[in-house]
Amino acid sequence: MSSTVEYDNQVVTRGDLKYQGKAKQVYLTNNSEILWVHYMDQATALNGKVHEDIPEKGRLNSAISHILFQYLTRHGIENHYLTAISETDELDLALDIIPIEVVTRNYASGHFVSKFDATSMQKLNPIVQEFYYKSDALDDPFMNDSQILALGYATEIELEKLRNYAQKVNQLLKSLFDEIKINLIDFKLEFGKNALGELILADELSPDNMRLVDQKTGKSLDKDVFRQHSGDVTIGYRDVLSRLENLEK
Ligand code: 5GP
């Protein structure tokens, strides 16, 4: 695609690659407040140790993330998403990403089951919130509040903000997915700071970083299909996208 687009009455030009993620490429632009993000046709597991080319995955994740960020914006959740510029590319607000991953769990799955011997898909009441240190080299280790505070990755007030943010996003996403007969099992959020030092929701919102299960069949519609080598991961992603699109009509 062209490396120049128009956004908000200005010309935005894609510049140097700032960061190559596991499934996304992030480019600088001629505007220091805007990043150009490209969703790749790639999936990784075990923090990048396993990866595979998956045609169409970039388009599907980009489209799902677009719908979910717009939905959160309509419901007053501030986030980095600016606009889609193609089927696989978007513009985002440039933020200083903090090295904390915020995981919310409504039902037991994944590491929660393997770490605590919980029953898979057991409803969690109250919901569980966890922080992880964002580091591929260290396999994103769990961090408690005092570890985060001692290392200066966030203040008490910021931790409270992260919890509130995640709780609101959970309520909104849970009710949206409920409307399309999908259970939101768990998800991971990332945040960054803007020029004023305010925390803002960042990253992507897609089945790459949330577990989604069909309410009727119990089938997994997310990246677990890839993690567990249990079939074509894009079937579930396509299903999620078409249900979200039908809801929007
Ligand atoms: P778990 O801790 O059970 O592996 O993951 C909990 C939830 O957070 C899942 O929905 C999973 O997709 C998401 N998650 C946790 N860590 C990561 C990560 O490093 N990358 C991505 N894409 N998702 C993550």
C-alpha cells in the first residue's frame, strides 16, 4: 500500500520501523504523535519461540481490533486507536509503553489452571486481575504490586488506574461478546503514557490476546487453537469478526 495517507486534514507518511513485534510492525511517521501499525500474517506462541505464517490473520486481527477499539471509544474508554488506513494497517497515538501486562480473568483457563490446579472454565468470583512484567527474554514473569512499586514501573495511583481501566474494559467487552453468544474468558491489556504522563490503553484487542469461547459449542475462537495445534486458527477469528460485523449492522 501507499506509504502516505491523509488523516485529520494532514498528510501522514510512514517512516522508519520503530519496533518489530511478534505479529505487528510499528513505524514512526512524519508526525511524532502518530505511529503507523501493520498487522502481519503471523502467529507466535511461547513468547516467540514458535512462529508460523498464517494468511489473512493480519486482516482479521486488524478488523476485530478496529471494531473493539471503536466500541470502547463510544463508551468513554480513552485509547490509542486513531483510524484504520487499510485492511491491515492503522494509525495509533504514539505512547511510551509501560512494561506491565494487565491480565483479567473471568473464567479459569491457561496459566491460571496450570499454576493453581483450578478446574478449567470454572467461573471466577471475584474476577482475577494480574500484572506481568513485559519481557520476552524473561517469559513475562508475574509481578506483584510491591515488585512493580519497588522497581518504579508504576505508582500506587497508577496501579489503581490500571485496575479500574481493566475492570471497565472487562465489563464492556463481556457484555458485547455476550450479545454475540461468546464468553470472554480472559484477556491481556497493555498501556502507555502520553506526553502529559497519562495512562492510556494501547496495543491490540483481538483473539491473539483474549480467550473467546462459543457459548453453545464451547469451541475456542482464539489463539489457543494455534497454541494447541488444534486446527486452523483463522476459522474462529473469521467467526468472531462476522458476528461483530453483523451486530454493527
Ligand atoms: P495466560 O496467562 O493464561 O497464558 O493468558 C491469559 C490471557 O492473557 C490470555 O487471553 C492470553 O491470550 C493473554 N496473554 C497473556 N500474556 C500474553 C502475551 O504475552 N501475549 C499475548 N498476545 N497475549 C497474552
